[in-house]
Amino acid sequence: MKELYIKYKSLVVGSFILVVSALLYIANPLQLAFEANITLCFAFVMISTWISEIIPMPVTSLLPLLLFPLFGISTLQAVSVSYSDPVIFLFMGGFFLAIAIEKWNLHTRIALHVINFCGHHPSRVLLGFMLSTYLISMWISNTATTMMMYPIALSIIHVLSENNKPEQIKKFSIAILLCIAYASNIGGLATIIGTPPNSAFIAFVKDQYQIQIGFLKWMIICVPISLTLLILLFLTFNFVLFPSKLENSEKGKSFLKEKIKLLGSWTSGEKRVMIIFLCMALLWIFKDFINQFTSLKLTDTFVALLGTFLLFIFPSGNNQNVQEYEIDETNIRTKRLLNWGDTSKMSWGILIMFGGGLALAKQLENCGLLNSLGSNLSGYVSSNLFLTILLVTTITIFLSEVMSNIAQVIVFSPIICSISVSMGLSPLVLGIPMCLAASCASMLPMGTPPNAIVYGSGQIPLRNMLKAGWVLNFISIITITVFCYTFAVLLKII
């Protein structure tokens, strides 16, 4: 029955999209030239299909390669350039790094040590989970981070339930599971590779406005925002929404120490991945200083590709707890930090989506639609910059509850940035708050994958997620608005 429903839903929605796009082209209500009119129709088809997800989003992202050359509005060579943008390779390098960290279980070791370091009182356990989730999510996907932290949280909850009343442990379990999802989303804001919307937005402004946002510049702007959100999340959960009355648990302390003990000593593979990871992070942060005092021309993409290359060529050493050796093309038994078989876990579809979004935005720019749209909409926007940022952030964060955040950034980046430019501002002034807000959905399970993962535990009533999410959405709106306004007007970083 469910498959039949999905089948007919896709058929009905797909037919509706095609009919509306055809009517839009025939009526041409804006009296556009052929190129602009057909581009607008294609944009409607792509955006509607992204939102409805009646076909896989990466497949939708291939449409510019098919339709733009077919109707003569661009060449295949020109369109395909968008699918090889340097930022796409930057994010690809981030994916490979994340795969290596997961493969060698480095994320689990980091998480357990951070939780153990924070202490074993329930409030400190909560802080430990938030902090470790936040730090890991800065470098690997929020979905993978949540999947890794989720079973650890369930184990801790089980241990604490042995010495506490059911109603007390229920409140704590809701708090700890929600904090994992929310801290995962917040951590992704801090770096370019933390979450796909960040990379998609950076690729767009570089392609359309020739504005280069480096790793360090992004962190200068976004780490204070994400850290503030994390602190407010902990204070709100610990003292307002889910104040804990649990007692300090010696069993919880023993459990963590036992888990750390089971990890054993650092393997050579873990050490080598950690060294490469630290080198990549340092190069991303300090590359501008290196370029300034040397003849080198390091870029974020170069660092990502260099790290990827090292992961594929460095041997892992002698390890007992790893997968079987692979046989390469020369029939030599090898074991490196990453083997090509590991790339089956790669999110290739996200990279295609970046390319499709850039190709659509480029064509909208070429035919003049973005400038026209920005000029028309800017007349309806408040002249008060603070209120404008507040409005953009609020609309984005609530839309992201029901819309994919990556699709949202791809769709709205051209619109929001063109409004910003029409107001005489940098596209980053409204673009960055829009980008950050898209990853802060907290009220509904479908808002982000981490939300769905923890809700799937069956331990979080929807009313509790709605209540906590509403509060966090409000905190996110105010925090993002205040910081972005401050950066734009006072500190002039943007």
C-alpha cells in the first residue's frame, strides 16, 4: 500500500510540475525573452523536484547537463564547468577525511575521552556528550556523528537507569538524545566542511561574485556563533527544559572507563590518520599566513586534495583490528589508511547536487533573472539591516523544518544574495545568516537527519521535541541575527 501511494504521489506531483512549467512558458507572465523564459521554467522544474523529492535529488541536479544544451541556452562544455568547481573537490576531500576517521574508529576514541574528561555527574555527562558531538561534527557529517554517539548514549542511559527512578531517567534520556542531535547540527556550522550547505553557499558566492571565503575566515565568523549556540543549548537543557535530579553514578563512571579500556592502545592507523587530520586542520587555518610569507599559493581545495592523497598512499602499519587486506591492480596485498573500496561510503550525490545548483544559478545570472529579481524584491525589504537579517533568518529556519537544508541553500542563495546586492550590501550580509539558519532546524524529526535518528529511538515524545526545538529555534534566530549584524556593521569582517 505504501509503495502504491508513493508511486501515484510521484506521478501526480510530477505531472503537476510539468503542466505548470508548460503553462508558465506559454503564458510568459513576465514578458521575458526566450532564454530568460525557458530558464525560469527549468528553474521551476528543478526547484519543485528538489522540494518534493519525487526523484532522487542528485538526479534532478543533472538536468542542466541535459536541458540547457538541448534548448540552446548554453553549451555542454559551459554547463559542465559548474560540476568541477574547486569547492566541490574541497568537500570531497572532507568526505574522504571523514571516512578515514570513521574507518579507524578515531571518532569513538575522541568522544569517549571527552565525555570521561567532563565528569560523571549527570549534568557533566550531558556537557560531555554535547562537547564531543560538537567537536566531531565540525569535521565529519552530522549524520555520521549522531549515528556514532547514539549507541553510546543509549548505553549510558541504561547504566544510569539502574540507580534512578523511571520518571527521572526518562527526562534525562530525552535531554541526552536531543542534545546529540542539536549539538551535531550546531557543530556543522563551524567549518566549511562541517555540513553540505556551507560548501554549497561558498561555492555559489565564489562562482557568482568572485568572493573567496577561506577556512579561517569562515571559522572567525561561525565558530563564535556555534559556540554561543552550544553554551546556550547546555544552559537551557540543564537548567530550564530538562533539569536533572539524577545522582552521580559510579556505574556510569565504570562503564566509560571500560569502554575506553576496550579500545586498547592507539593503533598505528589511528595515529597516522590523526596526524594527517591535524596537519590538514592547521594548513586550512594558517594557509593565508603561509602564503603571505612564502612563494606558495595554498588553497583550501589543495589542502583537502593533499590530505586525500596522503590517506590513500600511507600504509596503515601493523593492526589487528582492521578489515582484511585488499588486492590492488598489480595483485599486491596492500593495507593503506584508505583503500578505494572505502569510497563506497562516499556521498557522491551531494557533490552532484553542488554542481547542479551552481549550473542553475549561473544560467539564472547569465540571462539577467537574478539581478531583476533582487531589484524587485529589495523594494519590499525593510531598510533596517537588523530587521532584514532577522526576517531572513526566521523564514529560513522554519522553512528548513520541512525542506532539505542543502536544497534550501541551493534554491535561496541566488535570491537572498541578489536582494543583499540590490540593497547595496555584500551578498554575504544576508547570505551567511540564511546559510547558517538552514542547518538549525530543531522542532521536527524531518528537519535534519540527526533529528530523525534520535526520534527513531522511540524515547522522545514529539511534544518534547517540538517544545525543545521551538526554544532552540528562537535562540538560534536571535544568536545568528545578533552575530551576523555585528560582524556586518561593527567589525566589518563580512
